[in-house]
Amino acid sequence: MNTRTLPRRRRAALTPVWERRQLSRRAKTLLLDGDVEGRYAGHNDSEAGFRLTAALALACSQPGREWTPAEFFHALIYTPTPGGWWARKLRERKGETYAEKKLTAMLDNARQYAGDNGTMTGRPDALEKINDIRYAIEKLTWPTRGGGAVDLKNLCARLRLCEQAGGLDHTIAVRPLAERMGCARSTAELSNERLEEAGWIVKEEVGTGKNHGTRWRLQVPPAVRDQLAGAASGQILTPHPPLQLGTVPDPHTFTDTAALAEVMAHDAFHHWGHGTSGARLLACLDATEGLSPTQLQQATTLNRTTITRRLTKLVADGLAEECEGLYYLAPDLDGPVRLDPDDQVLAQAAEQRGTTGIGERRRARHARERTNYQRWIAERTRRRRPLRPRPVLVPEGVVDPETGELLDERWRGWDTSDPTRPVWLAPGAVPLPNHAPPPEQAA
């Protein structure tokens, strides 16, 4: 049949909906080929299918690419596409009406989520949102007391993960996060609790199994947005209660989160060496623009004596330079953007401070902990005894299995729906005691 001779409406009906409506290349591949990469795998097929359908609903709900429910039904239910297997299975089990209502609700939720979180048409849009969060973090002063410095390292590590993942959603377990932060596992756990309570991170899915970490989403709390907006307009706002955050008064002085993420996990900045304070000071320095201790104190809220002591050690190890009361980044660490850490220089600083090999020992300890935990899980599963079957108290022949009719009058008044646990229901009668045998055996 020649489609050129058909009316325009008829030709549009014969064209697949994913060819007539806008859809990203990845979403189109997901619809026509299915989840070939296993990005939406779950604990079972039902969970994996739900995730796959939710991802397609979000792809069909982007501003400017909104699909109608009828088009969504046609692509998933009434067309044998690999990406719509869960929707067709849902129609077979629950009926056509239920499946259409379920898909409509998923499409409405996806449209609301896309409207609240904006549109991401590609990696540049995702990086722009990540940079907005980075700007908010760098505009704030993170106090050392109360875990603010550790929380800053936590957010720096998560920013790098989001850049690698290409979005604000990222997956990581607590031990790899502690290795990226350069701290203990318990310290990373407490930091996650503080940041989750403050609203910086949202736990989307708890990690289970051997190779599945916890899935998080990075965001800026609404209170922090209001605080930054008030600081930009000149208003004086109350600092955010969980961390007592304040904005940096000098716009030229800030902690470079990308530079801090480069050096915070190195052995030279273990708390026995230069510590987190030294890493934060080094992330504030620049090779051409010198900073005074007062400016560094405004950017980091560290104590004046702490700043002096840490700067002296950084200069002694060749990581910083001092000239006329101003401190600069060492030329060996100067990069095209700001800080380009030299492994040889940092390793020499770690050797002078006696912290060489601490990070490697931490990673080995975490590997042993994971191995021991997996062994404990396997042994517990193997040693677990199977449950003993309950004794059948209602013998065969008392109830007709086909009609449910009572055949033995001696059991009249008993609820024998559960043969292992009959219940006395007849009023005015005395039920058999627990230790007495069934009527058939007593006779």
C-alpha cells in the first residue's frame, strides 16, 4: 500500500508515536531495545519493569516533549516494544482499565517531577545544575566545630561523583565514601546523618547486597537558598541552625571545592599530618593572588593560631609560600585552573609528617571488613535450620476437599480451615484441651 495516497491523518496514524513525538536518543533506545545495560535492574523483574516504565514516563514528560496518555499507552501497551513489557504484563494481570490508570498516574508524577526539577537535555545541563550546588557550597563558611569541615569534604566528594555520573543522582557506599574523604567510616556515617538532616542529600534507595551501594540525590536546602538570596540583597538572615552556616564576606576568598577534593584524601592531609584544616587552607590559596591570615580566617572560620600553625607547616613542606605577610600556592602545585596536585610533592610531605601508607591501610581494612561481613552472612545462611513443619491435627477424611462439607460429626463446631491449628467456634461447647488427642484418636 502506498502511504503517499493516504490522507495526512491516516499517514500520521501509521507512523509510530516515537517517530512523531520528540524523544531523546537514550530514551528511544530504552523503548525500542529495552534495558540492555541493566541501569534499571531491581531485586526482581517487577521492580525492574517499574523502574524502566518510570524512566520512560519521565523521558516523555520533559517540557516541550510532553506525550499524551493515549500516546504513552500506544507506545507501551498496544505496540510490542521491548520497553513496554511491564505495562503489557500489568494489563494481562489487572486488566486494561487498571493498566491505563496506573500509567496515567506515573505520567502525571513524572510531569510534576520534571516541572519541579527543571529539564536536563544532556550532560551540559546536568553539569550546570552541579555547578549551581558547587557555587552555593563555596559561598558558605563551614565551621570546624560541629562537623562542618567533615561535611564540606563529604559534599566535595559527592560533587565529583555527580560529575562522573552526569547528574545529581549518585550511588556510593559508606566505606568508599570514607576513602574519598580521607576519614574513618564512622566519621562518614555521622556526616551523612547531619547532611541528610540539613537537607543537602536525600536518600533515594538503601543499598543492599554485595555490589549495590546507597543511591543519593544532591541538592541545596531551601533555607540555604533563602540565606544566599538574602546575603546577595544585603539582608541579614539567621544562620542555618544545623551547621550555623554564614556567607563568606569577601567574594575573592573562598574554599575551592574541586581543589579540596583533589587533596583531602591524600596521606599528607591525614589528621596526624596537615589535617583537614591544612587541606582547606591549601584549597583557598592561589599561585598569583596572595591571601592574608585574616582573609583565610574569614573563608574557613578557623582559629587564628590554628591558621598560623598550619600555614607554617605548609610552607615548611613546600606546599605554600609566604611573601610579605601574604601566602601563595607553591609553584609545584599550580595548575591550569587553580590546584594541580603533584604526587611526588605530596608524598614527600606525607613522609616528613610520618603519615605515609595510612590511606592504603585504611583501604585494606575496609576490604577485610567487607570480606568478613560477606563471610558472616554466608555462614549465617548456611547454619540457619529450616523450620519444622507443624503437626497436622485435623486428619484426612474430616472435610471433603472439593466441596468443603464436614464429613465427621465429631468435628462439628470446629474451624478446620487450617489443619494444623483448628479453632473451637461453637458456643456452649467445651473445646478440646491442647494436650488432648483429636476426637478420632480419642475414640
